[in-house]
Amino acid sequence: MTSLDLSTDRPARRHSLSLSIGLALVGLNVVVAILTLFWTPYDPLNASGGRLEAPSLLHWVGTDRLGRDYLTQIVIGARTALIVGTGAVAIGASIGVTLGILAAFATRLLDDVMAATLDILIAFPTLLLAMLVVAASDSASLWSAILALGLAISAIVARLTRILAKRVLRQDYIIASRTSGTSWLGVVVRHVLPNIWPTLSVNFALQFGLAVIAEASLSYLGLGAPPPNASWGRLLQEAQGTVYTAPVGAIAPGIALVALVIGMNLLADGLRDVGDPTRGRTR
Amino acid sequence: MMLNLQNVNFGYSRHRKVLTDVSFNIRAGASVGLVGESGSGKTTLLRLLLGLERPSSGTIRFGDEVLDPADGAFMRRYRRSVQPVFQDPYSSLDPRQKVLDIIAEPLQSLRIVGPRKDAVAQALEAVGLPLDAMQRYPHEFSGGQRQRIAIARAIVARPEIILADEAVSALDLSTRIRIVELFKTLSATLTLVFVSHDLGVVASLCEEMVILENGQVVESGQTRDILAAPQHPYTQRLLASIPRMPA
Amino acid sequence: MSALLSVQGLTVRAGGKTLVSNLSFSIGSGERMGLIGESGSGKSMTAMAVTGLLPANISVTGSIVLDGEEVVGAQDKHLNRLRGVATAVVFQEPLTALDPLMKIGKQIAEPVRRRLAREMGQAPRVAVDREVLDLLDKVALPQPQRIANAYPHEVSGGQRQRVAIAMALACRPKLLIADEPTTALDVTTQAEILKLLDGLVRETGMALLFISHDLPVVAEVVQRVMVLRDGIALEEGAVVDVFANPSHDYTQTLVDAARMFDEALGRTG
Ligand SMILES: Nc1ncnc2c1ncn2[C@@H]1O[C@H](COP(=O)(O)OP(=O)(O)OP(=O)(O)O)[C@@H](O)[C@H]1O
Ligand SMILES: Nc1ncnc2c1ncn2[C@@H]1O[C@H](COP(=O)(O)OP(=O)(O)OP(=O)(O)O)[C@@H](O)[C@H]1O
Ligand SMILES: [Mg+2]
Ligand SMILES: [Mg+2]
């Protein structure tokens, strides 16, 4: 007779681990980004040393082609990344959730049309969609990049929201709520959103990571925020020519980018179960 | 007359009729058992009475007003008077709400003033659940306990009419007796439409019964009379196939 | 011969409360056992423990051997193989077992396909479709074709319950766990389902763990019965003996209540 205890909460511990690592990585990024508003190691716009210096005590990750401190560029890049991620997800979430919920309520025909449109939109890669939007707006700026990415995300969010909300709307507690006199808006706020939130929030975190990567790619292609907004993508692009002579210039922003994206994914993973009262109910 | 159905016809799609020419009356304060085979249209009839669907022809009257789901002002008044209990207790409770919020929802939505927690506590007590249930979530309860939470929600706002869909079928007999007693006390002041396939419960709770077969009323009248001398072959078959306790 | 299911000293706890304590029973192939007790007595908990479906925050101790394999403490991967082959469950609330956005026919086709692939190495679509309709017909559903094409919310409560039964039977399990499988059914339909289960036990040697609060139904379906109260087994024995001469007061009250309802119908048992 075995006497094994199933409650060794192994899954729970794994989640709290990914949650803490995720929180640490993302938290570090946030702290650094806020810090740059008040203080940076050096002046980001002017040279503070020789050109392409190797890492030293004065310049921890060396200097760039114009002699500017490279660490300063990277920490400002952290700020850009956060602004882009947050902005794009905020836009994507507000448009996407609204559209998705409307589609879930819509009549059969309208719903089908919306679903098909979203499917087509999603078939385009986010980056391509963003490039089109940026190209359509006459000047490349941080804000047009954010808007572009936000729109691309909103299609993905809308499709997910629609499916999730439909599932919830078929439950009897929705009818019970209606027959209790709750308005449709009340039903959405009280029942639909809380029930779809866990899945949505995980998706938001994933989209955040994707937006950061997409912005870096846009910048890499020269379609992102123009200088003086330091962006990891542009740093990577600038480091391209000197990747053999000064490899740190390419590695450092790459590490920062990967750390943030992985941090956001771990956070998403950890968040999945937090605040879910039915956590662990497997059936 | 509390509720009156006149030649009500209904189908979810044009090709298939679910209810055909359903007519009957429900007096104020009556308790009416609605009995019929699975799929005979009992839940559908309750959906019509709740204003969730509209008859394709025929009328339903509440007092002397016509029940029209499109009439917002009427529906707001009507919702205050009518509360349902659903067939599937798990799906009728929001998994993310605490029991307190679930039961209090009618009070909140109907803007009924007064101490909410007390009303919820009373309702919980009436259905035989402990008060600490308030702070827990539906998944922490057994099937029968969830059913009682749903019943507590239906009675908390003191409606005039309760439309109960298999409200006691998930309950064991002793709990069922308790809930039937509760409904009996309530039905002194309340109109009760009680859908059930359990003739024993209907017999002990409802003075009147309506028997549906395939969306048609095949027999209706005093429960006692019908049970003593069922007229329609379907009713006879229904009575004959009830499993009994072994001697 | 060892039993198909053997439960020894099963104890289930959640958040400091003991929901099931020190339960032991066994079921052999072709045997039918009933679990009765009032609401909240731990019947569903026991069923879920047998399939290893309880969440991680509920602790299970003791031993559950199903088809020669230990369930308590086993990996989920391992259990997945047992589920659907050794055992299938009809859940108390059919709606929770069904995907609201998938047509009923498609949902039943999944276990059918898995089984055919396992047994014959392939699962041709026509064979799967035929078997799905056949299953729907077996559980006494009218118009199987229409039901197969409907979504779960488009059929009645009793029809949904029969769909859930069809889905469990699609696996052809060695042990069927049925948690209040006929609560939503009227007596005539219920009689057909009980006949179907009876036939399966006789023909295929399927074992049955039947959970119900409906004593007359239990008396009709099973041979042995176990009475639970507050997670404790009060008595166990042949169903006729237990109902005729309950050795425990609690069982007596259950039996009396059942007779009272019989009497409300103007009959004596
Ligand atoms: N996740 C949980 N956490 C804590 N307690 C729980 C949980 N799930 C169930 N319970 C409690 O366990 C007890 C047994 O529940 P179970 O579902 O086994 O009852 P049951 O015998 O199937 O009753 P019913 O006939 O009403 O379905 C109940 O008192 C219930 O409140
Ligand atoms: N939304 C729907 N769309 C199409 N058909 C439906 C829908 N809901 C129910 N039906 C069908 O209408 C008929 C009547 O269903 P209803 O739910 O009223 O039955 P019921 O008498 O409540 O049965 P049960 O006792 O099984 O709950 C059934 O044949 C069912 O399949
Ligand atoms: Mg029904
Ligand atoms: Mg149960």
C-alpha cells in the first residue's frame, strides 16, 4: 500500500518560480526605465569617451561609434521597449476586447463577417501589418510604431476575446443574471470579463513580448522611432558593421531584449493561475 | 389569473416545432407541476415564460398585460416578479463569484434596498447551507449544494413567481424533502411552476399538474385526480414506469 | 482473480477538512456497485479520486488500484492512458463535460476515433460517423442525426445527459463510473438507460460504479451498495439486504424517505 501525498503542490511551486523570475526580469526593466527619466550614467547624446571603446570600469559595455556610452543607450532602450510594449498592448487590448465582445453578441451573419475579417488580418504577419501602417503615415515616429503594433495586436485579441466570450455567454449563469434584471453591460462587466480575464491577461503578456520584438525589428529596418529615441533594434542595426571589432555592441542589446521577452513570458505563465478560484480543478 | 397561455406555438427553427397550441392558466398562489418526457419542451416553456424567447404565435399574459420581451419597461417590472431556478446547477453559477455575490445579484440588479448580507444569510439558512458558504466559490460545493445555492438566489428577492426547472432532481431525498417543505411554505404566498420528471415530488408539492408530450398538453388538472385516474395513455405509461422501492 | 478496482483506506482532504475518510471497497469485472448517501457525503469526491481527477490542492492518501495500476500519486501522463481505456466517467453535471462551442457529434467522435485507432490501427471516417450515430441511438435519443449536428446548448437537459453517457460509452471502458447519470431523465427514458447499462454489463462484462441518491433506481441497477455519510462508509452489503434490514439508523432514514415519496403517489412499496 502506497501512501503518497498528491498535495505536494509541485505545479504550484513551479508557477511561483516562473512568476518570481518573470517579475524580477520585468521589474528590473521597469525600475531601470523609470530611473532613466531622472538619471543616466552619461549624457546619451554626446560623446563621453573614445570611439568604440571596449568595456571598462568607466564604460561597462564600452562606447559606440560616436564615443557615446553604450550602457546609457541600452537603459534608454529599456524605456522605449516598455513604452512600446505597454502602449501597443493597451491599444490592442481596448480595441480588441471591445470588438471581440461585440462580435460575441452579434447576430450570426455579422459575427461570421467579423470572424472572417479577423482571420484575414491575422494571416498577415504582425510586422508586415505594422510596416504598412508606418509606411502609410508620412513620418516614422515612436507613436506611429506603437499605433501600428497596437492595431495588429487588436486583431489577435479580438479573435481570442470573441471565442472566450462566446463560451461564457452560453452558460446558464448569464441567463440567470439577465433574469435577475442585470443589463447587458452589467453582464459583461460582472460575468464575462472576470471569466475571460485569466486567459486574456496571459495573452496580453505574450503580445507585449511580441510587440517589443516587432518594434526592435521595425527599428532595425529603419522604420522605428528616429534618433534620439534609443531602441534596442536600432542599436543592433548600428552594431552590425562593427560586430567583429566590437561584438559587445551587438550582444548587449540582444541580451536585454531577450531578457525582457522571456521575463514577460514567464510572468504570463505565472499569472495564469493567480487569482483563479477554480485553480487546479482539472475537470 | 397570474399567468395565462393561449394557443402558444414555438420552434427554435422554422422546420421543427417544439411547442404546439399550448394553453393553460396559472392562478395566483397556485403551484403547478409541469411533467413530461425528456425533450418534450418543458424548459422551452419556462424560457417563454421568462421572456427569453417569444412565441411564434399565441400569447402569454401576466395579469392582464401581454408578456412582450421587447417591451423594456414591462420586462423591468416583470423581472422583479419572476425568478428562475435552472436545470444544470453548475453552469448556472458564475465560477468566479463568491456565493455571497451570486445570491446577492438579484438584490443588486433589482435595486432592492436593505442589508444584503442579512437577506443572503436568510436565504442560505432556508436552503440548509451553512453561513460560511458565503465566502466560498461554487466549485467547493457538491452538486446538491450548488443546486441549493441556485434556489437561494431565486428566493432572495422574494419574487411572486418562481419557475423551477428540475430544481430538486440533483438532491437526495432528505434534502429534497427539506426543499420541498421550503417550497411549500413559500407557495403559501407564491406562485410556483415546478418542472420535474419526478412524479413523487410533484404529487407531494403541487395541487395541479400539466402533462406535456412532444410539445403538446395531453392532460391537465388536479394532481390528485390525474394520479388516481390518468386519462391519457402517456400519463398511464409515465405512472407505470416509476421505479419503486423493493418490498 | 484480482479485482478491476480495489480501493484501500482512501482518504481525501481539502483545506483541513476531511471529505472522505478511510474508505475501502473493490469491484470486479461484470460487478455492479452502488454508492449512496445524502448531498455532500463525498460520493463524487470518491469517483473523482478513482480517476485521479482531483486537483492538486486536494490531498489523496491510501491506495487505489485500477486495472492493475496504482492511481494515487501516479503521473498525469500515466493516468491519461488509464482514463478512457480502463475507465470512463459520466459526470454529475453533463454541461461541464461538454465543450459549448463544439458540435455534439464531433465531441463523441473523438473517443470513438481514439478507440478505433487503438483497436484496429485505423479509424476511417465512415466507421466513426456510423458508430457516433449508433451510440446516440443506443442512449435513446430521438433523431440522432439532428442531435449530432447540434451544439450542447441546443438540446434539452435530459438529452445532454444522454450525450454525456454516450461519450463515456464510446470508450468501451472496463469500468464505467456513473455519477447521478439519470437525474435529468424522466422515468420512461431513465428505464431505457438503465436497461442499456444492464445489457452492457451482461454482454461485455463491464463493471459499474453507480452513484445515486435515488434508492429505487439503485435497487434496480446494482447488486452491492455502500452507504456514505460525511465521507465515512456506514455499511456495505447486498442491496436487498441493506434496504430491507438497514443496520444503521441513517440508512433507515434514507429508506423511509424513499418510501414516503412512494406513498405520496398513493402506493405502498
Ligand atoms: N474543492 C473543494 N474544496 C473544499 N471542499 C470541497 C471541494 N469540493 C467539494 N467539497 C466538499 O466535499 C464534500 C463532498 O462533496 P461531493 O461532491 O463528493 O458530494 P456528493 O456526495 O457527490 O454530493 P451530491 O449528491 O450533492 O453531489 C461536500 O461537503 C463539499 O462541500
Ligand atoms: N436552443 C435550441 N435550439 C434548437 N433546439 C432546441 C434548443 N433547445 C432545445 N431544443 C430542442 O427542443 C426540444 C425541447 O427541449 P426542452 O429543453 O424544452 O426539453 P425539456 O422538456 O426541458 O427536456 P428535459 O427534461 O430533457 O430537460 C428538444 O428536442 C431539444 O432538442
Ligand atoms: Mg429541461
Ligand atoms: Mg456529487
